Amino acid sequence: MITFSGSANKFGKPGLQPRLRTMRRFQPFASLAVLGTILASTAVSFGATSLLTPEAKRDLELQPGVVFIKVSFEATLGGYSCQAGASGTGFLYRPDGYLITNGHVAQWARSNDSSADNSRMETAIPCLVKGVIRDAQNKLGRQLTDEEQNALLAQVVQAIKAGSVHIKGDPTIEVDLDNGQKFQGEIKAYSDPITEGGKDIAIIKIDGRNLPTVALGNSDEVSVGDPITVIGYPGRANISDESSLVATVTNGRISAIKKQDFKGTPVLQSEATIDHGNSGGPGFDANGRVIGIATFSTGGSGINFFVPIDTAMEFVRQAGSSPERGPFDKLWLDALDAYAGQHWTKAHGLMGSVLEMMPEQPDAKKLQLQAGANIPTNPFAKMVDAYGMPVVLGGSGAVLAAIALVVFLIARPKGTQQAARPVAPATMPLASAPPQRPIAGPGHEAPPPLQPGPAAPPVLNGSGTYGSLQIANGALAGNRFAIPKNGLLIGRDPSRCAVVLPLDSVSKEHAWVVPLDNGVAVIDRNSSNGTYVNSTDSPRINKVILKDGDRIFVGRSNPTEIMYLSS
């Protein structure tokens, strides 16, 4: 058995007691190190990668503003008729329904255009011939022999020469969004196809509001070698009815800039793939701005041409419709940013707002489902989801630093403690200490109201509190906040607000619920999207005295609803 004497044992080695005391003093630091390692590893695993690459996010952002265009008409020959037409692509540049496409896509819809009449007739004849042959085979119940088919075709040719083919009614332009919404279009400005000496641009108007749009760029700034992304609806990609509104995305580079081509009309050249049906579709630069409109290709050579967007701007001005972005575009970008940043709760809510504005939008539906499935249940992951990794790690670091300081003070040997500073005498004049403004946030006083209240507001019930706020929806649904004497600040900034709503529609300091001399009031803090009481259809408020059961709406679009309870 080993015995200890002072700080050395009988073998002359340092004693274990001081060592054990030292180890015990530093044991809390070891625990903190382990906790910090766990937090750091959790942070890395939670936010290491995004499910959306920057390229995929950009393509998703652009696609809703690219539309499918179908021009159709009915042709008749004797007792036979058929629906004929052609399809192409266009892109919206105003949320009230103005779009750009090719002149040759819209040409068939021009009733008093001789070139369009000839083109419609050329398309109608094969369609009618097929109908005549199909009808004859149905009547016979078998395939026609070659001799029978040739005789029937001779009759059809004679009828065509006799002028028996007619176009019935006016052609129509149908514009389809990728969510399946269909609109009838009207030509507002037009130029003939390039092959006929025109600039191959048409401006079409549909009746809509808050539609998705794309941004227009400047083709004068384009250089050879610049990237170009083409989005459109090539006919050969429509392998089923379900795929007809699934856009095709191809990429390439500007390989030449033809300053004088086709009777003076400039074109951009690229190897980016386009096909029949891509006509009229946008070509985007690296920043997601339209620099060209897909026009024609040289077949299998891989050389394709685009009308510069600056050429199209002549017809945009002619239509009296300057480019403009709409509310959908900002909302869609915010939703994609939240998804790419793995803020699943926020992304789920914003995708829901997107679907309210554009029902059945396929990408928003898919991403909302995925975001909902990814909403975390782990408390730490929930904080990261709500506030972002930098905020959570910063808060965690501050907590760890505070704990470390407390542990250090406890573990420090008593002999090294400094003498306490003398306390200032109680008779010191109040004016000798500078006034301190409290910091707003949970557990602290909120900033002063927009207009001063009384020094001592009345107690509203016997419990010594001023009622409470019950959150009815959103990420904080079910939470209840007691209203203290200095009130509750509601907003997006967690450093100042007691009720934190991490939504872009909520201002940093949105509203303040505070006791005044005549009751508890809700005061709007000059928010961007307004504060409303009992209905978002009512005017936004500046200050309202609340009654038990009143509902506060924070913002107007997809608002957070908060109920005031007086007890």
C-alpha cells in the first residue's frame, strides 16, 4: 500500500492529490470541448451541401416565364375537315401578359397575310388527304390498295385545283404556361420571317396578371465564347401528352456574331441545340437575361441562329409595353433561395405561396413536397433550419464562451481571486451615472414606442401580466407569449424581437404589442408589408387598442396570424 506525505510519495515522485485536483478543475473544459465538437460536426453534416446546384437553381428560376405557343386553324374539303397548325416557344417579359416569339411562329394567325394564306393551305392539304384516306378505309374496313389510293388522290387533287379547300374561321393563338394554364393570344406587333426579309419577331398579348417573367439583357454586350442557355418546347421532345409542357434546356456558347445577315438583320450563332418547336424561345446569358431568340438552324450541322434581343426591343417599343418584372418572380426566387439554403420550413411555406399565385406549378409542387419531407425534428437542426447556420453557430459559441467563463471562475484557485471592487455608496446622485438604453429581445425591454406611453400602465388582470399572444400558424404555431410591462416586439430580427418570424415578408421590426394607459395596443413599426387586425382586407394599421380574441395579421400575403388573449 502506498502512503502519501505532503506532495511526494515515499518513492520521491510528485503526489497524486494536486494532480487530481488539477484534473478535476479542467474536466469541465474537456466536456465543453466535446460539446463544441458535437455542435461543429452536426453543423457540418447539416449544411454541407445543397440539393440544388447553382446551374439547376438558375434553370428552375427561368422556366416558368417560358411558354408554349400553338397556332391552329380548321380546313375543309367537301365533307371533310381537319385541325391543322404549328407550335413554337415564347417568353413573357411583363407580368400582365406581353410575350416575345418569332414572326414565323405567329404568322399563321394573321388572317389578311397572303404568305400566311399560302402556308396554311400547304399545311392543310396533307392533313385533308390523310383524313380522306382514313375515312375511305374506315368505310371499307380494310387498307386501300395502291390502285385505290392513287385514284382517290387524283380526285383530291382535282378538288384542290377547283378551289374546294377552305380555311374555316380565323386561326387562333393558344399560349400555355408550364402549370397547364391556357390563354388566347393577340398579335400586338409583327415582323415577317427572316427568309421573307423581315426580322422574325412577334409581340403577343394574353390576358393575365402576376404572371412569371424573364429578364431581358443587352445583346450588344455579347462576345464570342460567352455561354448561352436555351429553353423551349421542341416538338420531337413531346413523347407523350404529359411531356408536352416539360421544357427542354440546352447549353452552348456564342460561336459567331453575324452583323449583316439575311438582308441586314443581325443574328447570333451558337452550337446550342434548337429544333422545330424551339422557335421563338429565349437564349439566356450567364446571368439569366435573354440575349437572343431562337430562329432557325442549318439542319444537322449543329449551327443555329438567334435574333438578338436588341432587335426585338424595336417591336417591344412599338407595342408600347416596356419590360417589367412582377411579384411572382421575387417570390419564386426567394423560395428557391430558401430551398437551396436548406431552410426547409421557410422553403415549404414560400413554395405554398408560389402555388397560391400559380396553381399546379410543377417544380414548386415537387420542391414543396421535398422541403416538407426534410423539415427537421431535432432541436438543433430546427434552429439551423429557422435561423441559418451562422446565427446558430454564433449563438452556440457565445453560450459556450459564457459557460467556459463560469467554469474558469469556479475552477480557479482561491488564492488567485482578486478583491472585489467597492460598491458605490447608495447616496450617489442618480445624475452621476449615464442613462443606459436597454437592448431589445427576449427577456429585455423593447425599444421605446413610436409615441410615449404613461410611466405606469395599468395591470389588466389579477395575475400581474398584460395578457398573452397565441401564434395560430406558421413555424411558431401553438406557442404562447406572455406580454410583459415593456411589451413584445414581433419581427424577423432575433437579436431584437421576442417573437421571431423568420419570413422575408416580415420586417426586422414589424409590430409591437405593448400596454398603454387605455389598454394593450398593437403598433406597426413602419413595416414593409403592413400589420392588420382581424382581416387582411382591412386597411393596414398604425396603432389599435386590442380586445380579447382580436387577431393580428403580420403581413398581407401568407400572413402569420396571432391571437390576443387578455387573460
